[in-house]
Amino acid sequence: MKLTDIKGIGEKTAGAMGRLGIFDGDDLIHTYPRTYETYEAPMPIYSLKPGTMGVVAGTLAKDAVLNRFHGLTIVNVYLSDMTGRLQISWFNLPYIKNYLKAGSSYVFRGRIYEKNGRLVMNQPKMYSPADYREKFEGHLIPVYPLGKGVTNTVMVKCVGEALKEIPDDDFLEEDILAPLALMKEKEALIRVHFPRNREELTAARKRLSFNDFLLFLLAGKELRDAAKKTASDFRCRPDFRMLGFIAELPFELTKAQADAYKAAARDMSSGNVMNRLVEGDVGSGKTIVAVLAMMYAAFNGYQAAMMAPTEVLARQHAETIQKFFAEGNIDLTVTLLTGSMTAAEKKNAYEAIRDHRVDIVIGTHALFQEKVEYDRLGLVVTDEQHRFGVGQREALSKKGGMPHVLIMSATPIPRTLAIMLYGDLDISIIDVLPSGRVPIKNCVVDPGYRGRAYKFILDEVKKGRQAYVICPAIEKDPEDEMTGGSDLENVLDYTDSLRKIMPENVTVASLHGRMKAQEKDDVMTAFKEGNVQILVSTTVVEVGVDVPNATVMMIENAERFGLAQLHQLRGRVGRGTEQSYCIMVNTSDSEKAAERLDILNKSNDGFHIAEEDLRMRGPGDLFGVRQSGEMLFDLADIYSDADMLKLAKEVTGKLSEEDPGLKDPGHAKIRARLDKYMDRRYTV
């Protein structure tokens, strides 16, 4: 279904949605709310707290008053209930004065601020008591990922229209659903967007999370079974040069690194196609394992390719490997292949790859374009976020053989869940950091610490070092103006503020996901080369380049991120020889948020953090921060939805036992959905 076929979506809105990665009706339906606004019952005025969203009901003591101040119109009115009196203000909405008469009763919902020692509610929405009670109180209102030209109101309306087109046909038959007590898919999709209560949202989340896990596990089993049955065209033999290179490295491999390389070498020598996952903590040294595996393939006369998520990271990998080879006198050739290269540069690279004048190719998605002809590509190294899958394997096998695959993951997962997710996959775990790394010093602070944090960052910059500042949002949602603003820090406003605070000789730049790929690469290159001292960014730096000179990571609204994600972000610093620091700003009053952040404050061990995360949250905790799944799943979270993962594992096993390959006509719908999933998930 085209976006423009959906009522309310014209070409302009469709274009704006495209920038969010929403290209058709299916994408729209599966763009799930990032959170929900809860419309609570009105609360007494005396119980209001600054920095929170408040709902109050009462009577207006007097008519509203309109004042003008420096070109700004301000409407003020005072609301009273049995417990107190509250000032309510609107800016540049002069007409609202006409509705606010003494003695009238209203419900107001807006953010609470403290001004001159008293509380004020700014820019609230107003309702009649009857309307609020009937249409809003107790309801959950979806809040979506937004961008320029796409407000939350637009998303709510458009998703509602798209949901009307969903067919009733469920891809899972009743004999599977009934014993599991799972909601029908259509109902689940409707209720995950528009739940009437938390119970409905829980049930909808469970069904859709089950879908996520089931399809992931079925696809993974299919890929693994195919690999295990496939004899390798690229069988490797031991080569003495590997031992010499490892012995001459300027550092000693940790036992975990050495074990991971040995396991990969065994796989590549086994006669069957390798399909191995290397799971390692942030900064654990996974790259050297990939380098060794690619060398092993190259010494056996095969080519190796390594795909990175960004051009900056691809260039960094290429430079790192070239440096290793130069220092170790290794006679292997490395080349870079990215989308931004000129036509002439690409042509030269294509010819060098085709003629096997190149042993190792590092690049982005450009590695697998039709014009690229490899000469015996024996190994592909990729990362978890950009899985190398069916589409690439089929294309390459037609060009000459099915390569070994090494997947690198920087997301530590509790072992109990890893066994369920990757039970049949060969896994190497790197859980020890290389020697010489200086542990990161952590601190969790409240917003009042910001001034000291800025001074600390400036002191580090004066020493010639650099800093990251992470914000959860790109820009302020226009609708925030009607709700008194948002407590979420955003990249664009924060960058402007820091530029005003910092001296002129300190360069502050911004980075976010709505920037074009080349813009992002330019900013990251400037930061890596030291031309930018402070980088204000969203989580796009989570999978980022290695900047050893960066020593401070400041994370705003830290309570809004998952522990795994916070740990990934923290891993951007601490990569050099200098002491590094992570400052997490907690803007919440929640004791649970403080307890969660304290786990990170006390530990730099990603596997310990993952286990604690699972212990704290437990299955069924669906209303906290989404911790995982940003890369693997549309909605499911391996922590909150561990019970659904277990069920999906059981169903996967049963289906595989009863009907390997899902060829039975009774499983035709599952087969069709799985094919669609694999085509979308595993094809670049």
C-alpha cells in the first residue's frame, strides 16, 4: 500500500515520512510508538512538582489577564481547588483570554515549572471536566518517532487510517495461538498503537514480540541449517605466517581474543561454511579477531571483505589494518570501497578486486553491488546491525562459491538469553578487556550539576582532549509548545546553547540521524581529526569511529536510555591512554531510574550490566525503557519479553521437528511471512 493511498497523506507528508524510513503502509503500521502519554486523573494543586506533567481541575478565581512584554503576549489566569492556587500562563495565544472567565471550571494538562519560588503551569491544553473524564482520563496516547513535517498528531491520524486496511488473515493458525493465549495479529497491531488500557497494551506487545522472536529464530535456523549442509569452496590450511604476525603484535592477545580467532580458523578449515558470531564487550578488541580471520583467508589465496555501517568507520578499519600490515611486514593488499568514491576511483577498485590485486576489501554496502566481481571471496566480516544474509550469499554464490561469514556483535547479552537466541549458532565471547585500558570513571548527577560538567569538559578541551554530549531528541517537537515544552534535551537547541557557553575557539558540532550520510561522515571525520572539540549527538555515535582523544561522554536524560545502550555510548570514550569520564545526567525523580543508573555507575563490565538489567526488569516489565532490540527486532525486547522469547523458541523447535523447511501446505502462511521477513531483514 502506497503512503499516498492512505487518507490524509499527500506527497509532502509522504516525503517527510520517507526521511524517517517510512516508505509504505506496512512501514507505517510497524512504526511503533516510542512511548505513551498517560492521561491521569486530576491531582490536587498542592501535590504538583516542578519538571513533571500535571493535570489539575478547578475553578478560575478571576478573569484572565493579558499582558505584553517585549513583543510577547502573555495570558495569565489563576486556578483554585480545595488545596491551593496555581498560576497558568500562555505565550502568544491572546485569543485564549476570551475563554477564561471567573467562575468557570476547567481541567488543564501541562508541564509544571518553578518561577520565583512558586509553581506555574505553562502552555497547557484545556478541557471541560466532562470531556476530559469521558475522552481522556485513563487513556494511553501514543507518542511516535517524529521529524520535520511529521507531528505526533499527523502520525496518530495516518496510523489510524492505515490500520483500517489490515486484512483479518493471521499468518499463525489457531492451533498455535490458542495454547499460547496470544492475541490475533490484527487486534494486536491496533491495540499496540491505540490501547484502551495497560492490559490491552501488554497483550498486544506480547503477540507482536512473539512474532519478532519467532521469525528471527526461524530465519536464523534456516540460515544455519543451510550453512551446515554446505561444503565450503574456501577450505583453509594452517599458515606459519599467522604465528609470526601474532608474535610480533605490539600487544598480547587476551585469552578470549586468541580463543575466538582459533575457533574461526577451525571453522574455516573444517570443510563446511563458517557462520560464527563474535560477541564482545565495548572495547574488548573484536577488530583484531576480524583482522586475523581475514589474513587467514588471504594467506590461503582467497579474498576477504569487511562491511562497516558508515564510511568513516570503513576508512578507520582500512587504516588500522594497513597499519598492522605495514608494522608487521605483511605482504597483503587492502583497499577501500564506498559509495562516495568518484566513478574513476570505483572503476580502479573494481578492476583491482576482479584481478585479485587486492586481498582484503573494506567498505559499506557498496561491497555487494552488481559491478563488484570478486576473485574467490572466501570470507565476509560484518556487524550485527548489518547482517550479511540470504540476498548477498545467493548473489556471491552465483559469482563463485559461498563465503564464510563472521558476525561481530558489541552488545553483551545475558548468557541465558544468548542460548535461546543463538542456540544453534557458533558463538565466541570476548569478555576480557585488553591490558593497559584505563577504567572509565563514572558519575550520575542531577541537572543542577550541568554548570560544573561544562567547566569540566572545557578543562579537558584545554588539555587538548575532546568530548561527546548525547541527547535523546534531534529537535523540539512543535507540539511541545502547546504542552509547556519537553523535558527531553535535543541536539539542535543544545548545540546552540553550548556554542554560546563555550569560548569562541572551542568548536561545537552536531550529529544526528536525519543528516545525509555524507554530512554525518564529514562531521565524524572532523571530530576524529580534532577539528571539532565537542560533538553533540543522538545515539548515532553508538556504532562509531574510534577517537582515542575523546575523554568525556556526557549523556543527557540518561534515564531515558536502556542500560545496554548507555554502556555502548560510554564505550565511545576510554579508548586512549588518558583517563576518561562518563557523566550521566538523571532528570527523573524515580527511585527505580536511580537504581538502574547506579548499576552503570559502579561497573564497566557489559556482561555484568546485562545480567543485572535482566534481574532488575524481568519478563513482563513492558513500560520501562526499551533496552535492546534496536538492531535485531522491530518491537521485542529480550529483557522485557524474555517469556515470549522462550515461547517462540519452543514453537520454533516444534515447527522445525514437524515440518523442516515449512513445506507443508498447512504452514504456507508462515512460510510466506518468513520469506518476506528474510527478504527485508537479510538483504541489503
